[in-house]
Amino acid sequence: MKVLKIAVQKSGRLNQESLKILKDCGISIDNGRDQLKAPAKNFPLEIYYLRNGDIPQYLKDGVVDCAIIGENLLVENGNEITVKEKLGFSKCRVSLAVSKFFEYDSIKDFEGKRIATSYPNTTQKYLTEKGITADLHIINGSVEIAPNIGLADGICDIVSSGSTLFKNNLKEVEVIFESEAVLAASPLISNKVNQLLEKLLFRIQSVLKGRDNRYVLLNTPNDKIEAITKLLPGMKSPTILPLLKEGWSSMHSVVNQEEFWEVIEELKAVGAEGILVCPIEKMIA
């Protein structure tokens, strides 16, 4: 029987969120302590716990069929690898930073400078596009310390909250690109195993749609139904049920999480009452 081999980060935040989305997809992992490979109990899947930086090569070589990995690593090392879905977590930026005391004006300030980075390919491509020549120092880990010890004039690294830069007296000056966790597929995946990947992808997309939306229930006078329908179109149209109270109805619909508070305020303004909002576990269009 064919099994889908999926790689996730061995430890850290990306590991936890990767396992959570698999769990939300109904996949139960039979995971013992310190295991580097574990089978799923209820889906033809094996999970491999790997060092984050090694995953792109495992995908290229076909050792694993797919992976949940930071997009930043694929930009750096995974040109042949296909991104199947952006997953919406572990968001960060790949950015250039300099000392907070440096009077930065533009990217031209990096001309002839020394830049410490764990992302030489990404950094060099960006500098080349901007017509900048700089000296790259490749460092694996603790890149932020480089300017403080005189090794570099600036750095290129991933930035989330910016707190690490702040602690090391650095400031972010150029964002090269935005990154997040993605589901990526090996270029060597077989057709039969790809069918399993598509089944997993369907589940993941259903979970992501659920996370992005909220289920809204409300009461409204019947003469306000048309106005509220314009605010709550739902997946096709709202569900409308008559209430025992004459002239009133209950409306059920779906609202996007990003628009949630604005829509709720508009609903109240046009006369909606008794508004209930519920999370959606999964959403299948």
C-alpha cells in the first residue's frame, strides 16, 4: 500500500503548528518519544521529523513526498519544489537590517558593505536586482550578532516581531519578501502518491477555510432582511428561518474573519439583534 511521506520541522513553533493542522485534518499520529519517523493511525501517511534546513534537499531527492516548511527556505534552496498551499502560520519576513545608529537612506547604502546572512542566494539575488555589489559572509545561526562584533555592516535574516533585532541594536531597513509556512511537494512524487497528497490538500484547504471564516446567527425584522443579505452573502446566500415572533426571522451565514468586526458593526446599524458568532472547524465549498 502506498504511503505519503511528509516532513515537518523536528522542533520549534513550526513543528507544533504543523502537527496541529494535521490533527485538525483528522489525522492521528502514532508518535513515540524522540521518534524521527512515525506513522498515522487513520491515514496512509508517515511523518518525518527533520532539521528545517535539510528539508528542501530531502524533497529534491524524493526521500519525502511533501513537507510543511517555511517559504523562505524554498526561496533560498528549493527552486524545483512546488508549493501546493500557503498555510497562514509561522509568518515572517526576510529582511535586511543595520545598526540602529546607522543613518540609512536607501538600498544604495549597502554598496561595498559586508552583509552577514544565512540566506546568501536570496540576498545576492535581491542585491543584484537592485544593482548593488556587497560582500556576503555566510553564517549559520546568530546572524544578529555580526554587526556588534565588527564582522559585518548589516545582516539579512528572517524577522517576525523584530524583538531580536531590537535586542541587538539593529533596525529593519529593507523587506525582501514575506514568508509563511507552506505545503510543498517533491518534484519526484509518483502519480499514486500524489493522489494521497491531493486528499490531504483537500482536508487542509477545508481547515484553512474554516479558520478564515466565522458562522454568524442573528435575529432581524423581516423588513431588514434585504439590507442584511447585502452584508452577509454567505457561501451562496444566507439561510433564513421564521421566528415564532411575528414579523421576525433568524438569519444564518458566514463572514470572513478579516472583515468580521466591520460587518458586525454594520449589521447592528441596520437592525440585527441577538448576534451569535461561532468558530468553524472545517468549511467545504
